[in-house]
Amino acid sequence: MRRSRRLGVVVVIATVVAWGGSGCTVIPVQGPSTVTDAGSGDPLDKPFQRMIAIEPQKTWGPEQTIRGMQAAMAAYADDPTILPRYLTPEARAKWSASGPVTVIEDGFGVAYPTEPDADETTEQIEIKTRQVARIDEDDAYIPSTGPWERSFELTKAQGGGYRVSYLPEGLGLVLTRADVARAYRATNLYYLNRTQDRLVADRVRLRIRPTESFARTILERLLQEPSSALKGAVLTSFAAGTKVESVRSGEERVVINLSGPLGPLDPGGKDALMAQIRWSLNENGIAKGRGIEVQVDGELYRSDRPNSHQRWLDDSGDSAYYVNRGALHYMRDDGPGGAVPGAAGKQRADHSHFALAKQSAAMVAAKTSTGISVASLSQDGQWQEVIQGAELTPPSWHRDGSLWTYDIQNGVALRYDPVGGRGAERISAPYLKGLDVTRLRIARDGVRVVVTTGKNTVQIGALTGAAAGVMLGNFQPLTTTEGGNEIEDVAWGDDEHLFVLAKSKAGQILNEINVGDGETVEVPLKDRLESVAALNDRVLAEADMDGGKPKILELNQDRQTWSPKIDSEANTPLFPLG
């Protein structure tokens, strides 16, 4: 039987404005409240609100005690002394805060599986809600939706009130969605790809610490390994053992003092280190518009100016193209352009699923009935079949100039290197073995990979290892459409965001998904789309016109409406890579 009991005052929400290294101001606010950030005015910090839990009260019943315990879990990182007071000595000895943090919906339900008996010394109680996500120990935020029900046992305490005597096996901290919004910040950390010519974003959730600036929190996490999504796939310029000694801000610059085995690097290595620091701070709203000076043991190591590391997020070209009856055309700002030079610009009915290499390479690939062919975008460029196979996924270029596909018939990933002069080589992808892989596309950072499996599942992985040991790994589900729905196209917007076009019973859905934490934004649609291409803020799509003639649309800056780009005789828009 479900029974509700009114909850008394369980928590106090206190707004805390943090000032790095100089303490904090606490302004009490009675009862639960909506979290509203208030700017601290410090360029190294993020505003936040802090939950202050109180110990269990003698007048509380089981439900109040369970809700109070959850509030103490939310406050545990700031004050670990309150939560143990909710547990019996036996439960306290078994429970651990280590392991993933479970994130549940706000306003969770509490139920009694049996009618409470006032004469009993123990009570069974259940939390019934939906899980939102989990935050792993490497700070990765993993969406994980579905029903979440857990049983707890409470024992009457001497002098009144209850203590929790049993918690589910393996259960660590449980936070609500509001708790996470209050105490954590979505944060991009920047590492290096394997060729060390581009940064790669690793999106994590970092908890704000009242005792230090958020800039320091970011930098200390940057010195650690990336999350599991990028483990073995990226590099760092920081030597093992490097420590952050201090971070302070002046009127025009931020000074970071490091210590440890940070020996002399060549100019390129120092640039990479500064780029990691610059983007990891600026992309999270920290120290924007300020110079950055890095010291080692108090001595100048390197300094830079704002906007001095733009090349580290280069996407290898931003020109748009489209296909007209099997011929590749370039797109002007005001609409259609001419055919590209060479064979790629001539109409061929048997070529489809075009893919462009990075702009400087001037190469295009296309799928045919017998395999994948490539051609250079030059007057003497001719189509040449480089990968044979009757059942291959559409081609995808890597920023290093190699061409990738998945052989569906034989269940293997294939990589062709035009420079090597050899045929396509097999790439290890043990996770994909036995799966129905229907698409494989490499992100412009040269690290992340998206595959679709079956008709309705999208998974994100990474290219791990180096040289001869490279493999496709680290796969995690990104999204799955409902039964009967179907993924129709995917396209990388940037190295963090993926556009997923799906067909549902009610029509089409176009979602922009952050591959780091699953955050999803739906893009409104009016016309039926056949394919999508994207590059940063630009999104192009092929749409059906009346009479079945295709046209190309462009998503407007408001991200709500579309405008015609090319009205007729145009399909399959595309950008280099992605």
C-alpha cells in the first residue's frame, strides 16, 4: 500500500558565491528553491548554489528520513559528515560513496510495499522514479533512462526517528536532476589527436568546489586521463606528475603556476600545451578575452594572447558542394555553382553517396555497385576503384587522407591509404563483430566515429591506438529510436555534435545530439528530408519538392526555420569530411 507523509524541513538551500582562495558568502534561503545562477564577477569562477543538508530529526518518519538521506547525498561532496548520521553502524560500514553517481528525476516517489505497523522496529520503503543518467568516476555523464526502483530498510532509533539499516548492494550517491544542475557544470576538456595537429573535446561533468576556483578545477582535471570515451584515442602535452600550484587573475591576464617534470618542449609542443589550456578555459566561459601566462615553479614558461590558437580546431575546409545527376558541383554563397573539374564533375548514374576529403587534398569518393571509387578534383582526375565489395557502407574520409568503410558482407572495417600505394587493409573492430553495421562516419577531429547498427541505433566510438595498432573501440550507445522507426541519415556538425535524421510513425525527426553527454535539441522540420550535411553552424539538407524533384535547404541562424538554397536539380549536399 502506498502511503504519503508530509515532509518537514529536510534541507536548506544556500546560495554560495565562490571567490577563489578567499572564502565564500553564504545567504540562507528557506526551503527548496529553483536554482538561479548569480554571477560572481570573478573571471576564473562559475556561479553556483550549494545544498546544506541537516541531520535526521527525532520527529521524522521513514519517508522524511529517506528524503533527508538523499539530500545528504547531494551535499556529500561539500560536507561528508551528515550522510553517515542517517545510517546505522552496520549500514555505515558497508556503504561507500565511490562508484558512479546515479542521477534520477526530481520529485521522486516514496512508497511502502506493506502497510506500516507502529509496533514494528523496522520499516521497508521504496524509492520509485526514473533514472536520468549516471556520472562515472572519470566524470563522464552517461544518459541512462528508464524506471528506477530501489528498496531500503529503516530501523527505529533510540530517542526517536529512524536510521537506514539497509541500502541496495552497490548503490553509491543518488542525486536528482536539480542536484546535478546546481552542483555540476558540463565542461569540455581539450586533448590532442594522434597526429597532434588538432584538439579533441572530451565532455565531462565537473563538480564545483567551494574552496577553489573553477579554473583550477578544470586544469587539475585536464592533467588527468580523458574519460572512457577517448581513452587510448588522444594524447596530452602535459608530462605525468605535473601539478597546478596556483591560478590567479589580473586585469589583463591569467597566471597559471605549474610544477613537476614539465621539461623544455619544442615550440610546437609548447603551442599544443597552451592550446589545451586556452580552449579548456575559454570554451567553458573562463578567462575569455584575457592573455594566459604559464609559469613553472614561478618562472615564465610560455604566454599567449586571446584568439591565438584558432588553428587547433581547424575543420579542413568549409566549402559546400552538392550532386546533380551523379555529377559533383560546388555551391556558391548565393546558390548553385558549376561542376568540379575532371571526371567527378561529369554525370554518372552509377555513382552515389559522395564523400569529400579535406579541402587541401581535393579528392572525392563515391559508392558504386562494385565498390568505392575515388577521383581527384582536377582537370585530368579520373575515377579509380580502390575498395571492392558489393555491400559496403558509404565512404568516409579521415583528416589524414585515408578512406574508410565497413564491409557488411564480411563484417570488417576497411581503410585505404592513397599514399601507401597498397589496397584496403582490415582494421580491428571487435565490438562491431556480429552487429548489423549500416553506416560508419569519422568526425573531423580524426578521432571519434559514429556507426549505425540495424535500423534504429546510433553508437559513438573512437579510433584508438596508433599506426599498425589502430582499431575501432570505445563504443557507447548514443540514441535508439522507438520500434518501427528508422535512422535515415547521420552527419557530423562538429566533433561534439551529431545530426540524426530519423523516420517515425508521426513523420521525420531531426535531432542535434551532443555526443559527449547526449544533450539533444530537436530541429523543426516542414519538408521531408532525404539527407543532411553540416559544418559548425551551417546545416544543409536535401528535401523533396512537389513532383519528386529535389531541392537543397539551409537551416537559418534562428535554428527554427529553413530557407531554399538551390530550388531544383540538386541533391545530396556535402562538406569536406564529417
